[in-house]
Amino acid sequence: EAGVVQSPRYKIIEKKQPVAFWCNPISGHNTLYWYRQNLGQGPELLIRYENEEAVDDSQLPKDRFSAERLKGVDSTLKIQPAELGDSAVYLCASSARHSYNEQFFGPGTRLTVL
Amino acid sequence: SQKIEQNSEALNIQEGKTATLTCNYTNYSPAYLQWYRQDPGRGPVFLLLIRENEKEKRKERLKVTFDTTLKQSLFHITASQPADSATYLCALADSSASKIIFGSGTRLSIRP
């Protein structure tokens, strides 16, 4: 069974540029999460989807971040414009039903903003 | 505010010994607690889940305890091996899973 797929794995951009990350969760997983992980820190939840509905986006900086999950499968996280402080690893995870189930994480996208 | 604390210092132990990692939390009443392993350049991998009404959970060489009075979970790896070297993260969630919080992790090194 394929795991959670993320692309790109690495991205280097200049500040004020836009950037997008893509995630394909495990087939059949209704719940999808986007996390941000800074160096030496644990993942910080940005947004959680149940199917195509964003049920928790309280931690998403909505002035520059946006996300979508069309048809309740793949998801895209966008930053526009990027700032220096956005440099981090962006992790996507999915779970079968509710988050008390184990979460399966993708490898992450390492973003560097210059 | 809600806070999770894990051993901030890296833990270095001799192969074969038992590694014990700590996860403390404040201002939170989690319904369950999870432990994950994370290797450099990779996403976290789920290891164990323990619910608030469970005191202890075991899986092979792993053991997790959960003390809601002390607001603490302990994660044990018995007969540790160099391959167990990684960062270990604890994560808490309430019953509705509306709040999911990860600790900053503890880096464990097992020397041969």
C-alpha cells in the first residue's frame, strides 16, 4: 500500500514569492492534516480536513495561507506571499477516520525562504 | 496555556539498557496520548496510543504509561538497540480531537 505522498520534497524561493505544496493521502483515509514543523520542534497543526470540509483551521494564518481539498482526496497548501519566517518543513498526514486513530505522515516538504 | 514538555536534552544510553522518555503536560485534559518516532528527513511514524482510562500499554519492546493525576506519560524502550536512535514525539488530543498538540520531541541515541 502506498503511503502519503508529498511534493515537492524541497523548495527554495525568495520572500514575497508564492509557493504550493501537494499531498496525496492514503487511499480511503477521510481525515487529512497539514502540519508545520520548525527545526527542533514538534509538528504544529495548521488545518484538518474531514473529507472535503476544513473542520479545524484555527492555527492557519489566513492572511497568507490557504488550503483546499477538492473531492475529499488530494490537498494543496499555498502560501502567498512567503515570508522568511515560513521556512520550515510542511508535513501532510492522513488517518482512517478520526485523529484518535494513528496518523500516517508523508516525508514532508522542506521550504527555504531567502 | 496548554503546554507539553519532553526531555529537552538528548538522551544517550548504552545498548541493551532501558531508555525512558518523559512527556509532561499542563492545562490540558487529553482523552488519549500517542507516541511517534521521527528519523532525520522523514515524517513521524506512529508507535503507540494510550487512552486516559488506561494505565499501561505494551508493544514488543515498547511500554507506555499514562498517569492523568501526575499529568505525565513515560515511554520505555527495553533492550535498546542502536537502531532505536531517533527523535521520539508525544502527542495529545482531547475526546473530540479538536485539539492535537505535539511535544518538541526527545532525541535518543543508543551507543553500541
